[in-house]
Amino acid sequence: MKFETKYGHFSEDGNEYIIKTYDTPKPWVNVISNGEYGLVLSQAGGGFSWLTHSEFNRLNRWHQDLIQDNWGKYFYIKNNDTNEVWSPTWMPVKTNPDYFSAAHGIGYSRFETEYKSIKVVLTVFVPLDEELEIWNFRIENKNNSKIDLSIYTYFEWCLGSSSDHHREFHKTFLETKFNDDLNCMLGTKRLWEIPLGDRGHWNIKYPYYGFISCSNKISDYTGDKESFLGRFGSIYNPEGLYNEELGKNTGKWNDSVAVVKTGIQIEPSGIGELHFRIGIKSDLNAIGKSLKKFITTESVYYALKDARNFWQELLKTSTFQTPDESINLLTNKWLRYQSISGRLWARTGYYQQSGAYGFRDQLQDSLIFLQLNPSLTLQQIKLHARHQFKDGTVLHWWHPITETGMQTKMTDDLLWLPFVLIQYINETGDYRCLKLKEPYYDDPAVKDTLYNHSIAAIERVLKRFSKRGLPLIGAGDWNDGLSAVGLDMKGESIWLAEFLYYVLNEFSEVCKLTGGEKLFKRYKKKAEALKMSFDKYAWDGEWFYRATKDNRKKIGSKTNEEGKIYLNAQTWSVISGIASPDKAKKAIESVTRLLLYKNGPLLLYPAYSRPDKMIGYLSRYAPGRRENGGVYTHAATWLIWAYALLREDKLAFETFRRLSPNYNSTDTENYSAEPYVTPGNIDGPDSPYYGMGGWTWYTGSAGWLQKVIVDWILGIRAEPEGLLIDPCIPADWKEFSVKRTFRGTVYNIRICNENNVSSGVRQVLIDGKETDCKLLNIKGRNPVDVTVYMG
């Protein structure tokens, strides 16, 4: 079994992580989404659902409690002959089953339990192109007598903003009713707590119905929390389970819940099936159509098959087989799934619920589509261009539904638009995209090309320079935690200088190839001037300092007592090419010596023990936690890129191993986080929980880890002229293979390492014929077989 621990393991095909006990160190979840509707579901059954926006349009109430994991959409199974009650997800009843497993798969989750010879297989998924989720029960009676079961549901209606902690207020706008024709409980709201409407604050109707229906006849129900739980009852043992009737209490005056009851009888050795459909839709007609669509067991199985096939077809576009099983699991399956389902579509997780788009965040995440379906990356670029102002600034984040957001002085956000556009062009060779037009956020009537949107971003940054010729950090560059370093627009960013240098050089080549000779010369000249200032001011003796505060004092410098060295200023000195080779090498040597710890490189060292109001909230985290001396996984992935550029193959691969959730999970009690997705952060050595992962799923590290593994360890990456083969692998790898779709051609690439080297290509065969070209850009043949000999 793959990466087995006491808590679980991967399935043989890698499509599932199978959890052997409900008692994991922290909630281990799945984020299931079709791009519009989604849910988060833990191994114990906790979680929540939403349509379009996980914060503005949530189906059920849920509060983040990572210790108890005690909010969710729950089910109770009652044996009517014995009065015994249990839950197929363990929560909320907590009756220990005779057997338990929970499998989080790509696009679905499955719970298998057995209690008193009654086996339940519960499969949860979101059908494609539907605004609902399906909970399918397959119940097997292993007894030698007939069983009579009742199944009850329970969740608290939210229907709108997740911020309904003041329940005495929010519950007064909810109303429920039961629709006999649809065999369905409905919930709606007379208030939607979002900043829309033309008659003041919070004065519009919620335009949807939440619903729960069952394939079996619903025999009883209630929408009243008090009557079901009892005045001093709880979700663990509700009074309503033992009452003759639930009361059918619905309407406008309750603390509204969704409790419906159905029954099923199963003969000895027999199997019974039923399913619940839960969701959010705009009107009763839409609900009715969907309920009819999934009325039979066969229709549910077909919908599940379609959802699973969708993911498998998408993910198999490019595949990788290496001697390292962790790379195979992550690059072929789980990093992509996490990036797409969790970050791009759901934009939420158990550690953070967002629902918003981050300008820099989802742009970077969309790089995951380049090897699968590049048109989806372009779609994301266009979306973000529409949230740029005419002066080149952007919304740091914005909310779908309301289209409201936060304009910011974050100084790197806007540069990710040309950065990702460059990556898209390298992948596709599609320079025509530069002519596509999108409006500006502050003037929707004005449409401009993506080319001009990118220029607006670059030009805005070029206006934000210090007298020393370095870019200003503003309210933070890539690191939001540096929230006070440059609020007066006097502090400088060394990392931003490196990032801007990269963008200027890369985008100048785009200008040159598309006839923008003046801009080509301008950006080359600006890059040269930036490099001169960088050479003059950025070096700190053994590494590059990180930034200057508004008061001109350095951070990330040997002169600092805390936060002496920061990771990003070193990695991007190599990635960008701005640093001289000797300084770049020395800077990375300092990273290896001072920052590379057991779970990867720390973001900075040593951690801040005292808050610094001139730095911002980064210094207010507990030492070793998150950005304050922890491993911030997003930034840590860039060290792999830098090591590979320096041909430090052992360190590049070792950094991957230290970041891999598969390898970290072998120390599960300490690591705590899910073994199948990347965490946003891992506690550093100044934390008493050194090595503990946190903030999983909703992190940009998944997409970047995928990119640096494929582009810089396997070395199969897109360049303007074609697909480059340039591995930087462990010398003991004898062979690996890649199926890579590039510009419409499928390349089946086999890389042989007979001489035990880590880099270098001595021979390339294309369809059996030798060529001296390492760049692949073949037209008219599909597929193409490529054999590469290293040496």
C-alpha cells in the first residue's frame, strides 16, 4: 500500500486516499466542486456547501472548530427494532462502528461502515453542471433476519452569508416549508446579507431555495431545531429520534433546520439503496427538473461515473512516471485536483473560507491548466484583466456575485497579469491572445487589449520607485504579512526588484515579437537601470536583504537581531537572473545553511519574538508559525527552481522530499495535516509544534509545486520556441517517462539515464531518428515518440 500509516494510505491507482479511522489528528477533508456548486467534507462528516461563493451563498451553517469538527450535514440511522442509533460518518452520534473507512477520491468521497452486521456504503459527490450534491446510501443486511431502518437528516439552514453567529437575528429571516409534490423540504430567506440593493443596507431578498429531497418517500420532517434536539439536547443524541412524530413544524418562526425522515426495510442478505439530493437552486421548476433527473439509483451511478470520468480525462492530458512514487501521485493526481477543485473553483477549505478571487492568487493557480487545457488559463487572465483599473492598479481581491473588492497598495499584484500571460504564450505560442479585449473595472465601457492591460500594470510599477532606483513595497509585495513596511510609500522591496526584472525582460521579448520595438527598448533599458541599482544597494554581505521600511531601516539583513535572512530575496535573485553568478550562488548557499530545515526552507530566520509595528502582522504571529519563521510552502517551492537553475540536483530533489505531504505524513502524529494535499505552512523550529502542517487545500503551493517539479526537476518545460528537455534529477534515476501535450501535439517522452548523471542531454531521437534539437515543436505528426539519452 502506498505511503501507509496508522491512519490511512493511497489506493493502488492513486485516485483515493483511504482513511482507516475517523480519529485523525486534524480534520482530513475533501473539497468537491464542479466550478459553481461545491462542498467541503471531513472524514468524520463535518463540512458545508455553497453555490458560487462559499461565504456569500452558503447552504448550511458551519463554524470552524478544528478540534471538535462538529458542524456539518449529518445523518442518523435508527434500527426501529432495537432503537439503536448510529451515523454512517461517525459524527454526530459517535457510536463506534465495527468497521470504518473513509475514502476521499478525486471528485467524490465514500464512507464504509459496519455496525451490528449492517453495512453502509455512503458515496457523496457533486454531479457535473448541477447545483446540488448527492448522498447515496447502499445498505447491506448481513443479519439472518429482516431489518427495519429509519434514516434522519440534520443540518442548520444558513442560506446566505456565513457570518450568522448572531443567530437570534439571522434566524428571524429564514423560512422553511415542505413540498409534497417534490417530496422535498425547502428553505429560503427574506434577507441576503450582501452589499447589494437600492434601498439601503441588507434590504434584498435571498433569490434562491435551499432544498433536501430523498429518492424514498419522506415520511416525516421538521424545520424546528428546538423540537428535534430538545431544549437541552444535542446533535449527538436528539430527542426527536425517539419521538413518535417529528411534528412537521416549518415556517418563519423557528431556528430553522433540515430534518427529514425516511424508512427502508431490507431482507436477510439483501441490499437496499436510496439517496438524498441537497442543493441550492433559483426556483421550484429548476429543483423539480433536477430531482427528476436523479430519481433512480441508475441515474445516480451514471452521474457519479460522469464526474469521475471528467476528472480522469482532464488529468490524463499530461502524465508522469518516475522512480519516485510521491512525484507520481502528486503530479498526476493530487496537486492538480487540489489546485482546480480547491483553489480555483471552490476558493475555500477547512482552514480558510474565502469565496473571493485574489488577483495574484488565482492567476498563479491558473498555471495548473497550461498542461491540461490552456484555454482555461486564458479565461482566468481575461477575468483578472476585468478587475484592473485604467491606471494599472488592481483589486487585491473581489467577490463574485457582488463584484465588490478591495483596491490596494500591494505592489506585486498587478505584475502577475503579464507574468501569467507570458507563461500562457510560452505554452501555446498564441500571440493573438494579446489582441483580445477586456474592459477596465473602473470604466466598463472602455475595452482594451490584454497587451495594453499588461503594459498598464508594468507602467504603474515603474512609477513607484525610490530615489535609489528600487521599487517601493507599499502595503506589501508578495508577502501580505509585511503589511506596514511601506505604507508611507517610502520603503523599498528587493524581492519586487527581482520579480519586476524578470517581467521586464520576458515581456520586452513579447513586445519585440509583436512589433512593439519602442517598448522592447524601453523595458530593456528599465531592466538594465534596475539591475544597476540592485547591484549597488541590495547585497548584504552573504545574502540579499529583503526590504527597507519607511524609516529606511533594513529587514532581512545581518544587522537585524530577528528576521536576518528572508527566503524570497535569495531564490528570486537566481530565478530572475538579476544577480551576478557569484552573489546568486552565495545567497543560495546561505539559504542552505540557515533556512533549509527538515520540512523545507523557512520563509525567514530567526523568527520574530516581538511585534514590530513598522513590519506588520507577520511579526505578530507566534514564532515559528506561518510566515514568522515557518515553512511557507508557496515560497518554499521556488527554492526548487533556484536549485535546479544552479544545477544543485541533490538539493532540488531533497527540497521536494521535505515539502512532500506524502513523505511528511510518515510522521503523522506530528505533521497532523492531510497526506494527499499541500499545506499552506508547516511550523518551524521556534514552534513547540515543529513540523506540524496547517492551512491545507486553500494554498497556492499546490500549483507551484506541480510547476517546479515538472519544469525544473523533470525538466520538461515550455519555451517560446518549443518544448525544452532539460532534466535535473537524482543521478540514480535510471529512467522516467512523460506524456506531454504541447501545442496540440502529444509527445511520449522516454528519458534514459544510463550514465547516472543528474543533468545534460547527449542524444535525442524523434520517432527513432536522431536529432540535435532539444526543443520540440513538431507539426503534422501526432503522437510523437521521443527518446532522450542523458549524459
